Amino acid sequence: MKKIIEVLCDAIRAGIDHVAIDVDEPEKAGGEVFITLTRGAKLVVVQWSSDQRFGISDGLKSGFGVEAPDLVIEGIPEAVGEIARILDDE
């Protein structure tokens, strides 16, 4: 069975064109995973943890090192939709 991060990355690749994906795995089992997505000058950071699910931040508006994501989303289709919205936003 695929890990949820692999499923999310596969869905992003299938649903969003020309996006670079960098996955930062946790140092210890059960830790948070950070996924950095870039397309051109756009940047989205996805934070995943089993208790919080998908935390999504517009990296250009939020910056790095923020304590909380802009939005928390439960499901993969919704997460991909929000990521696409941020990357497509002018």
C-alpha cells in the first residue's frame, strides 16, 4: 500500500502541469512531512501529519518558518485543488 504522501504526490503530478515537487521526510517515524511545490515563481508548502492532515500555505505570502499553515484540508482531491488554485493565482 502506498504511503499517503506518495498518493498525494501522484495526484499532484496527474492534476497539475509543470510543478516541481520536493519531499522532506521527517527525521523520526511519525513526524511531520513537508512538501515544497514550485512552478515558475509560485511556491506552495504542504505540511502533513497524521493528526493535522494536510496543512497548505502559499509560500510567497506566508514565508518559511510560520507556525501554522494557511489552511488545513482533510482529503487529497481537496488538497490538490487548493494547491492548483494557489499555483494558478495571478
